[in-house]
Amino acid sequence: MTTNKTVLAYGMVAVIFAIGAATVEGYTSVFSIRAMLVIASFLIIAAAGQTIVMLIGGIDLSIPFVVGFANVAVAQLSSQGMPFPVAILVVLVLSIAVGAFNGAISSLLKVHPLIITLGTGTALLGGVLLWTRGYPTGSAPAYISEFVSIGQSIGPIPVPMLVPAALLLAVLLFLLERRTLLGRRIFAYGANPTAAPLVRISALKVWVFCFGLSAGLAAVTGILLLGFSGAAFADVGRHYLFQTIAAAVIGGTALSGGQGGIAGTVAGALVLTQLNTVLIGLGFDQSVVQALLGVLIVAVVAIYGRQAHLRTAI
């Protein structure tokens, strides 16, 4: 079932590419394809964490806030004299700690993560805005900007290092999902949270890991976006809440948990990036684009929702 959804998602990638090539001038140019791959790579990184959380039946609403926090905090710390690599390490540790806290509280108190992640995310970004007084300073060093720049190439390959790095991340997470004991426990818990403790799967450990990973990848996205934009911006992650969930859902990850994975999410990110490019290329206003993307998500969820969840077969 999951495999069929993943194949369908990659089929959508091919269909939308064909539509774009036929209707939008310059859609198949090297620059256009390179730009779409770069934008999709940011989304793949952020959506990878959301996918892992969704596999256990959760949703992480803190992602856009953590993206903004990391974007601003790294820039601010480096502008105050902290070496940039140290600033990255500090921000990653803090972000992962926030994510782990979200998972622990949600698991221990049996509170839906929608509430916990929204609250901690808002508080985190609010704290940063108070710290910077709304005017963050600093920027990314040249090596970060070159890593994500659309104008950079890897030898004869016309893409920056960000693109293969995002694909490598996807491969590593795919291996984690499919080839490790931890991955099997994540799927088993998502498929049936009630039965999972009976086979010695710790709900607390699973939730802490998944939410910690999600926050860490959101922070990585925010840091990379600093190099892409050249300046810190607290609201840089605002689009990543809808898009991370949408990419996972289009790729076949079930909102109820236990089904899907990163392979489909990569396709989902490509679908969203291409569709957004095609609609804008055809002259649609951004508000119309968002509305049409929303219709697409409703349609996909409706189609997938007709299939019984895995736990009903256990």
C-alpha cells in the first residue's frame, strides 16, 4: 500500500513536469530546474522531520518556529563574536532539546502534540524576538552561502552541494526506517500504539527521538536558509508548516501513523515545488496558488483516507 502511494507520488512528479514543460516558457531550462531542486531540497530537509513524527501519529507545529529561531539565533550569536560553527552547534543542541521536550511532555502527559508544539514553538520564537528586539543582526559565512546558492555547481553537475546533501539525508533516513531496529519500532508504534508496549517498545523513547530529530532538521533548514537569503529573518519558516505536512501526505505518509516514509516525502516535496512554479508561471496570484495547493491536499487525503489503517488489520 505504501509502495503504491510512493509510486503514485513520483508519477505526479512526472505529470506536473510534463505540464510545466508544455505550458510555462523556460520551465525546462537548466536554471529553472536547478532553482526548483534547491527550493525542494530545503523542503525535503524540513519535511523529513515532520515525516518521522507523522509515522508515530504525531504532528509537529513547532517546525516553522524552530526554522525561524535557528535562522535568527545563529546569525545573532555569530554577530556577537561567537565562531559560526560553535553558534551552529549551540543552536542545534537547543533545538533538539526543545524537540525532545515536546516529545517527552506529549508522551508522559498524554497531551496531543498539536498543543505542546504550538506552545513551545511560539515561546521559542518569541524569546528570540525579545532577545534581538525584533532587529536581528549577522549573516552566514561565504561557505554556507555557496553550499546553497543556485548559481553554484559541483564540477560538471549544475547544482549546489545542498541538493546531493538533501538526497543523502533522505537515503540515510530511508535506511533508518527500513533497516534498523529503531525504524521498525517507529513503524510498529505508529501502527498500533496500544500494542507497542507489549513488545517492549518505549513510547517515551520513540516520541523523544522523533520530535528531537524533527526539531534538529528544522534548525538545519533555518541555518541553511540564512545562507540562501543572506540575512536573518524570524518569519522565514512561515511556509514550512503547511508544506512539510503536505509533502509527507502527498508522499503517502498517513496522518494516523504507521504508514509512509521519507521516500514518498521526497516526491511530495518535488510535487509541491513544481506545482507552485507552474501555477506562478501561468500567472496565478500567490493567494490562488495557496488555495489550489490546499485543494490538492484535501483531494489526496480523501483518496488515501478511503484505505483502512494498518492497525485495523492487526
